[in-house]
Amino acid sequence: MKDPDELVTVPLHAVAHGRAGDKGNRLNVSVIPYESEAYALLAAQLTPERVLALFAHRRAAKVTRYDLPLLHAFNFVIDDVLEGGVNGSLNLDGHGKTNSFRLLSLPVEVPRRLLRSPV
């Protein structure tokens, strides 16, 4: 039997879901852990600097993280990541929803017990 407290590295979407939107050249992504216990663990790992590095290839200029502790959630605002905005970009799939899954693919380390499906 696997230890439920063993730390495992998984994509963020294994322990959280997200909602996204875009306005102009700004991406807004909310990250909501499935389990409230994951909130503190994710707060330590989902830093604005790490998210900015994740979107460096898109030339993101700035990431601001808003902590929502009563909801056990985060809201990330990522500036200059949509190549001028959905209507102004030549990118075929520059919408916030598409880019938000990039954030949800970020590897995080959590105890096995927080996973919805076994690893």
C-alpha cells in the first residue's frame, strides 16, 4: 500500500481546476484546489515568478497573484501574454482558456492523499 503522505509530483490540474478569461492583452486565471488542504501547499509553489517564467515564451511582462484564502483559491493576472489580444493577434489560438491550461500543466508537489486518482 502506498503512503498517503508521500510527496508526489503531478500536474497542477491533478489537484486543482481553473477558470480563465482574457481582456485585451491580459490573461486572468483562477486556480481552485479540489481540497482546501492543498491551498497552503500551492501558495508556496505557485509564485508569480514561477508563473512568469512559465509564460516567458509568450513574452509575458508581469504576473500578479491575488490570494483568496476564504475561498482557498488564487487569481493570477498575466500581462502582455496574448500577443496584443485575441482580436489583434495573428496567433490562431491565443485565447485565455487555451493559455490557462498551460498554467494547469505546471508540475507541483503534493501529498498523495490529495490526488483524486491514484498515481
